[in-house]
Amino acid sequence: MMTPELILGFIILIAGVAAAAFPRERDYISRLIHVEIAGTGLMLVMLAYDETIALLTFVAVTAIATIVLIRVIERGDPCD
């Protein structure tokens, strides 16, 4: 059955993936934001299926990966 969380999750997931694949601005922060948008959509899809362990693991890994990516972006050279 198609719940509102599942439909919204797929819409956000597709929009985030498209925005990350074809960015208007080519800097690291905008790409990170687009990846986080896609991650939010994936989290809503998992929430619709009530996969609690997968959802908790995904949230933890996403939080750690975001912190690491921001540290790399801060230390790295600006992209063109």
C-alpha cells in the first residue's frame, strides 16, 4: 500500500539524486546539501516500511559521514 511517507520519500529521493547529479552550482557545499536531500528521501522510504534497525543505522552513518565530509570540505581546495 502506498502511504504518504513512501510517496513523499520517493519524490524527495528522486529530486535529491537529480540535483546531486546535475548541480547548478559546482561547489562542495551545494553538492553536500543535495546528497543530504536524497538521504532524507531514503530515510522516509525506510520509515514507510517500518524498518527500524535499518533506519537507525542509516541515521547514524549519515550523521558521521556528514561530519567527515564537512571536515574534508573545510580543509580542501575550492573546486572550479
